[in-house]
Amino acid sequence: MRPRKRRSQARSRRRGRPRGAPPPTTLDALAAQIVAFRDARDWKRFHDPKDMALSLVLEAAELMEHVQWRSGKDLAAHLARRRAAVGDELSDVLYWVLLLAHDLGIDLAAAFHRKMRLNARKYPVAKARGLAAKYTELRRPRG
């Protein structure tokens, strides 16, 4: 007789996640974790919007250091070797994005969807496909 699977394992596989994988995470859950981390340390008093925006840019600059002076195969190899470090920098950027959005009362998922709809209007496939041009420089297709 086979041993019975625990319910959580069975549910996990039904959702398509491998056994032992972390549960799905929402932006709200990540933001709550960040706020709890900050509040446990009494750092909110240091986190005004200006300083959080500056911290976001500084973390983005640390991410850029991983790609500076590299290109092509050298860049791809470097990023493969430094995958964990790049992930850390991306996580630092995400930390400040989520905390700033939380403190400003911005529903980031809604803002993202709204911005993507705007981008779709500014960069219609028929005009923008395969082009690295700003929307103001896109021309109508000839026809």
C-alpha cells in the first residue's frame, strides 16, 4: 500500500508548482514583508518619498555596475556568473519600488496595468514592431 500524500503536497502539484517551491507571492505580500521589516527597525522616520526615490536610483546604479563596460558574449557570460548578485540588486530595486508605492498609497498592480495600456496606444505593433524609436518618432506604415 502506498503512503498517502499530505494535502499540501497534493495541492502544490495541482497548482503546477514543484514540491518544496515557495508559494506564489503577490506584490501586496511582498510590500507587507518590507513594511514589517522596516517597522521592526523603526526606520519609517527616515523614509520620506525623496530619500526613498534616491535609494531606488542608487540601487539601480548598483545594478548598472554589473553591465558597465561589457557587451555581447562577455556581458552574457558575466551576467551568468553573477546571477545571484544581479538578483540581489534587482531585489533591492524592487524593495524601494514597493515601499515607495506603499507609502504613497499607489496600487502598483493597477498603475502597471494602466501604464501598459497607455504604452500599447503609444507603441502600436503596426508602427513599433522591430524599431527602437520613441513613440513621437514612429511613422505610419506605408500602404
